[in-house]
Amino acid sequence: MKNTNKRHILLRYLVVIGMILLMASMIVYNMVNISIVHAKEWNNKADSLLTRETKLEPERGKILSDNGNVLAANLNFYTARIDWKIERFDSEEFMKNLDALCDSLATFKPGKKTSAQWKEALLEQFKKKESSVYPLFTGLTHSQFVRLKSFPFLNLSRNHNGFYSDPFVKRVKPYGSMAARSIGNIWDDTIHGGQHGRSGLEMALDSLLYGVPGVKRRIQLTNKIVDWESTPAVHGYDITTTINVQMQDIVENELYKGCKETDAEWGTCVLMEVATGEIKAISNLERDGGDYYEGVNNAVLGYEPGSVMKPISMMVALEDGIVNDINTPIATGSRWVYAGREINDPHGAAALSPRQIIEMSSNIGMSKIIVKKYGSNPGGFRERLEQMGFFDDFKSGIGGEQIPVIAKLGNANCDKVSLTRMAYGYTTLIPPLHTLAIYNAIANDGKYVRPHLVKKLTLPGTDIDSIIPVTYIRQQVCSPENAEMLRTMLHDVVWGSRGTARKWVQDENVEIAGKTGTAYTVRKDGTYSDQTRLAFCGFFPYKSPKYSCIVLMLGANRGAAGSSGFVLRNIAAKMYARGLLGANDNLDDSSTPKRDVASKTPYENMPTLYSTTQSTKIDNVKGFINSNKAKVFNNCTKAQSSGVPNVRGMNIRDAVYCLEKIGLNVRFKGVGRVVGQSLSAGTSFNRGAVITLQLSS
């Protein structure tokens, strides 16, 4: 029996030893095969992995406002995760700190999960461990991740809690939707790698913003393999734009309010500095559901402009000598048949001067002036515009920019009819930006400055700093004398007794000049619909123009002056109120009493400071700025519930909000708080009525 067991045991030992010898033989065989027989092949493979070069992505440049505020930049974000299957995961510490951890997570991002929900989710993942990695949060900033790392259990070593982060880069617009369409968007190129512009400035200047890729490869160190930069990546240029954040805010808010009030399908607005062509603000809003959001950049797309084309046609007439005296009447009438087609003029009269033709927006008058020279050569009108630089590509920096489209005409009757329509803004496709550029030239004594959105290029870490100079499409698109006559005509449109914009665009603080334009939209079958595009293009202040502006709206329920014109007027008024027009208020302000301050000391002359609407905070204000004169403003909620609100005692901002909210147009004089109002509190009023507030410190 014992011998039998001994034989069995020896047999088993022999089997085990045989298996060990077999495995050892296989190991020795593979060692010899790899290190000697196929050594060259494996060495080549190792070398290829270590010497293989891959692209190193550069850091994309920032897009900045005119004063250096960041409009778009790449920032590092983190996704926080827990790896449950890490080898040394400390389950005891996890259970011990679970309640405290869940309380901290619930307060970290309120509303995401309650403490109980966090506990349930974490326990479920911990017990099942169906996924080795559980994401806690994504899109965390560095400071948020550092804070998260201080929470119970997460503050342990990664080897014990499995807590780690995956960093990623995200393009961020700190001002949200502000000028978002013009700034543009980027996309991740999965084929060639890197982030590249998809629209707007991001696309137009992608080659500058992207930078120059570097090269990296893997190298063997003593205890690990790491990436090594053989050629460093070059940071992309930072682009300083011409956008002014304060003006952009005004333009967006006023365009939004205008679209809401008139129920427009979409609206676009461009504000430009007259002397330099710098685009200070640009906004494109379109309706999506019940609200308006930044949409298609209609400012650079071609549309039939309507009567805003008439001053451009009049410029041609003045430059060509067709019109020499803007006050000499010509026969117009309300109906005119030319080349077999009739033109009806809702603004017609028996005879109108060129000045009145622009003021009253006469289609017949403008057509007759252009036909006088170009009737025998309809194509000559387009050629004249081409000579003026009207079709030049601005290269403004705005993605998707188009150039005007005006057909080349022959000598047939249909071409002659088309010529008359071109004269007052039909059978053409002209981007609002091109219309604005010509009006800007009128305000600029004929200097046809190039609109542009880029002010400066800077390469971080170097001395390379390129200022984009002011350039001209034409040094003079018209003579200063003709520009002055055109300014007079555009002034009449707003301030003349029969001007088409006189009821909506006049403002007592800012003198605006410009032109209304209405164009019916075209259906798919080529016929005109009842829907209109409504435009106003102009400049201000009139006597010394600083800014030009165009507003275009689709489907508004008021005319061109009451929709687009009213928006431009409100933009100019807000810029004046915020001191953005300097001393160029243009209008006589002699009615405002002047205070005699010469006999008072600086301390005696200091105005009362109205600092807050909350009496509980007044002591803080007094303490921090050492002013015993600080007082409390009346609160907007204390206003009259019906009729005209009582805004006495309020600051001007709250007073304007209360009054404009119910449809009153606000004027004010002086500085400080409201001490008087022209419409008594509680009285009835008509929407659109003007109320004047008296301010005093």
C-alpha cells in the first residue's frame, strides 16, 4: 500500500517537473528567438515606436475687444472621475467617509443631486463595479477641481481612492452671445487634428489664430518612456478686434428690444467709426420660438436694399454732373411710364428738387435723374459704381462676406426698366455692410474707408505686434462738396417737414441724419410677397459725424422709420447718455441751467451720492468710500401702480427702466437723482409719449 502511494506521488512529481521543464524550455526558446534570431526585427520595431514623430498642437490665440477684454479664448477644463478597480482602492475609508463626501458633492453643484441621491449612485457603482470608471463632474475649472480634491475621501492619495481628472481644452466666450456670430465658432478636425475656425473671425483668420504645430516623439528614460518636443509648437496670434464691449452691449439690447416690439423675423445692425472704418459693434438676431438669439450674419449677405440705395444713386448723379443744383425742381408726378413699364410713386408730387426727392423718397424722381444720363446705356450705371469701388471685396475679417450683385445690362427695354429699379434699390443684391460703407464715406467728406473688424495682431512671448492701419477703398469716392450736399439731403429725411423718418428718428440730444428703405421680399416663384425688409442707414452726430450705423429688419409690423430707424435712434441716444459721443451733442442745450461753482471749495461742491436702493447697505457704502452724504435711492417697486409712475427719488437708470417698460420715451436734464417729471404721477398717457425728467444732485 505504501509502495503504491509512493509510486503515485513520484509520478505526480515527474509530471510537475516535466511541465516546469517544458515551460522553461519555451521561455529559453522565445528568449533566443527574440534576442538572437529575430533581434533585428524587434529592434527596428522598438526604434520605430521611439523615433516616430507626431504633431504637437499649438495653443490657439485669443480674440480680444478693442481695449483688451477677452471675447474668445482656450481654457483648460477637467472631467473628474473615480476608478473603482484601482489595485489599492481603500474600501474601508470610502465607507467611512461616504456620508461626508455626499454632503460635500451635493453643495458643490446644487441642483444636480441631493446628498441621498449621491449616496445611492456611489454605493451602486461601488458594489456592482460594472464600469471601472465613474464620472463625477465634467467641465470643471482648475479652481473647481482643486476644491473637489479637498473633499473627504477624495483628499487621499490617488492610489487609495482612484480619483483623477482628464484635462481638455475648450473655447470659451466670456461675454456669451455678445457678437458671437462675428467672433465665430471652432470645430475639432478629427482627420488632420487641431481646432479650426468654422465661422466668423475664427474662420477668416484661422491660419493666424491656429499657430504653427510642433513635433514630438517618444524617448526612453531610465525608468519610463516620455514625450519629448523636438520642435516646439508656436502659439497662435492674439487678435485684437475693433469691437467695443460697451457699444456692443447697447447695439444688442436695442436691436433685441426693437425686434420684440415690432415682431420682426430677424434683425441685423452694424455700428462703425466714421474716421477709421472700425466696426465697433455688430449684432444679428433671429427669432427661434418665442425669443431672439444670435443667428445668421445678415450684415454681410446680399439683399435688395430698397430706398437706402437712393443716396448712392444720387452720389453718382452729383459726381457725373447730372445734378448740379440740389434745389432746382424737376417734373416727377405720381405715375411715370418708361420703356413700357409703369412706376407708381406713393411719395410723388408734380415737381420735386433732388433734395426733396431724397427727403420724400421719390422713386420716380430718382429714376428720372439716373435715366437722364444712363437711359441710352443702362450698363453704364453699374460700370460707374464699379469705378467707385462699390464691388470691391472689403476683406473686413467677417466670415462669409459677400460682394454686391448688380446685373450687367444691355440696351433692351427690359434692361432700361431694370435700370430704373436699380436707381431706387430693386433688382440688386447689396449687403448692408456695403451700403453702410458708402454712407460712412458721405459722413467722412467722401473718403471711402474700408470697414474692418481687426485692429491688432500680437504674438505672445515675442515683440511681434502688428497694428492694422486704416485703409481706403478709394481715397475719395466723391468730392467733399458733393458729400456735404448728400449730408444735407440725409439730414432732411430726419429733420425736414416731409422727411420719411421725422416722426421716429429725431432725438433732442443727438442730431441724426440718414435714409429709410423698404423692399418687398421675393417668393420662390420670383414674385414679390407682402413681407418687407425695412432698413435705416445713417450717421451721428450730424455736424461732426463720429459713427455710422445701419439697421435692417425683416417682417417688422412698423415702417422702416418706426422699426429700423427707431432702433438706430435709441442706439445713438444710449451712446450719448453713456458719454460715448464726447462733447458732440450738436443740439442747443442752453435751456439747461449752469451752476456757479467758482466760489465753492471742492468739498462744498461735491454732489450728494445716491448709492443704493437698500437702506441696510448704506453704512457699508459710507464706510468704504468715506462719504457721509450717501443716501438711498427710491426703489422701482415703489412706483405708481397705474398711469404714469412716480419716479421721483430714483436714479436715472431705474427711472428709465420703469418708464420705457410701459412705453414712454424718456428725456432728461441734469445729473443725479430724479427731482421732477413733466408728466404727473398717476395721469393717463399714450404709448410713445415723451416724458422729461429733471435730475439734481
